[in-house]
Amino acid sequence: MKRTSTWARNRAAVAEEALIRALYEEHGRALLAYATRLMNDRAAAEDVVQETLVRAWRHPDALVNGKGSVRGWLLTVTRNIVTDRYRARAARPAEVAETPVTTAVAADHADSVVTSMIVLEALDKLSPEHRDVLTQIYFRGRSVAEAAATLGVPQGTVKSRSYYALRAMRQAFGGGRQVALEEVSA
């Protein structure tokens, strides 16, 4: 008995698949042309035809009940699906594409203020010579040669003072938040 019901179900599934194939072969082109005319979009029309055939598969009794033509039923279902899609699209707010004028918000200004305060506090802990070298190189954007000429010291002195000043700054931060001087001077 179980075997018979499984066989009957398999036979029904094969028959339904054959029915849908036959519907697509006979009416598929007409459905696609109609949906494309209604939607002005071939890809969307293909989706509508697929949905129409799914509905035909779910309601095979509507196809074989003898009331009206099969093509008429399929075209009505297609029109109803297109109408439903237009209504759904109209119910949603319109999507707005992002334009160059509406760009994402940049980093918060508060972060740069906090970073500046941390760096200035660390600079206050340095010796005046080290602070002067970092000010010339990082905040005024001068080269080693320009900083040496402005401060009246040799270039090697500027290099070594900047090295030791940066090392002292790293120690002042205590391995916590790392801040680049370029970030503050920008």
C-alpha cells in the first residue's frame, strides 16, 4: 500500500512537471513579450514569467477546469503579478542613490581634539631643546636642514634630538594610545 502511494505521488509530480514544461513551451514567449511590454525591463519580465509558472504549478486545477482558456488565465496572472509589483514599489519610499554631494561623514572632530591635547601634554614633558626640534620638523613641516638652520645647531644634533624626543614621547604615552605627530600637525 505504501509503495502504491509513493508511486502515485511520483507519477503526479512527473505529470505536474510535464504540464509546466508544456505550458512554458506553448505560452512562454507570449507571456515574456506581454510582461516585457508591461514592465519595460526584460530581467524583471523573466522573473514575472517564472512567478506565473510557479502559480500555475501551485494551482493546476485552474488550468484544467474548462473555464476559459489557459493562455487567458496565464496572462491574467502575469498582469496581476506586474500590478502587485508596481503597487509594492509605490508603497515603499523611493530609493535615493548616494551622490558625491552626500558623502559619508568624516571622522569625528572630537577625536582630533583629544589627540591634540594628548600630544601637547606629552610635549610639555619634554625638554625645551627636544620640544623645539619636534615643533620645527612636525608642526612647521621643515626638513632637518631647515630646522638646523632655524635652531642654529648642526643637522646631526637635530636628528638625534628628534630621535630622543620621539622616544620620550612614546614613553610618556606609556604603551597606551599611540598617536602619530603627523596626525596632530595635519
